[in-house]
Amino acid sequence: MELSGQTVLVTGAARGIGRELTRQLVGQGAHVIALGRDRGRIDQLREAHPGQVSTYVVDLADGPALDAAIAGLKSRH
């Protein structure tokens, strides 16, 4: 699958599988929109991949916060 130049949304990107998936997608040339709950870890992820990762701190279980994040995504991407 050709990912160079594509944009991919990854939830749970602050740690574990989501973080590793983000790293691998960036390695294949994708821009990643990374969502996670831990601001510190999400910020580290963005700093590790400048210009390749956009980050949003959001808890997917928090309906209003998720709605706000989706609205922000629609306005920026």
C-alpha cells in the first residue's frame, strides 16, 4: 500500500500500538493525525516527527471533547 503523501488518523497514539503505528506510518511517508489522552506523550510524538504528525489531546470516551476534536479536524484538514 502506497502511503507517501496520504493522511492517516491514529487513535491511542500516545502509547503502545498506536504510538508504534504512528512511527511506522511516518516512516512510510504518511502524515499522521494522532489522537491521545496524555498531553506529554502526544507532545513528544509531535516533536519526534516535526511536520509529519499533527496531534490532538482527546479522550474518546468524552463525547463533548470528541465532538470538539472532530470539529477542529474538519476545519484544519
